[in-house]
Amino acid sequence: MPDQDSTVFVYTTAPSLDAAETIARAVIGAGEAACANLLPDMRSLYMWEGSLQQESEVAMLFKTRAGRHKAAMETIARVHSYDTPAITAFGALDVDPRFAAWVAAETPHKK
């Protein structure tokens, strides 16, 4: 189990840049992530209800810490427009200490 201050990334996608910005503002505004990278014009191919779908999406990568990542995931799920959004979290193997300190400072333990 990582310690509460270790750096964690949360990944999800959104249907548009506007939707991604809405999600990012909710998560960052709640102090659940220090930053969100929004990567527009991603092409997704996926199975949905038995057929292959293809859509343009915005990939999102949030930078947070272990003590806040579950709250960030809950906010994403609450704000998200998808029925089944892909929301995953993964720890960082090695992190520049200055970056880790910034992420920890921007994601207080509880507001």
C-alpha cells in the first residue's frame, strides 16, 4: 500500500473538450488533484453493447496523491456524462521530489 503522499495518476476520457474541462475544474477545485492534462482529438475504438464503436474523445490525466485519488475518482464519476466512464488510477514508479512536493501541497488531506 503506497503512503498517502505518494504520487498517483488518475486516467479517464471525456466526450468533448468542454466536458473534460468541466470534470477537471470539479476535481481540481475540490483539491483532489493538482493538475489535469487534457489531450483532445484522441480516437477511441471500443465494444459497446455488442458492436464496435469509434469516437473522438479527450484523454485526461490527473496528477494527485494516494490520499486523494479515491475522492478524485468519485468526483469524476459523479460529474461524468458517460454511463460507464473509464476511470483508473496508477502509482508513479519514480517521481522528481519537487514535483511530488507540489502535488502534495496542492491536494490537502481533507478540506
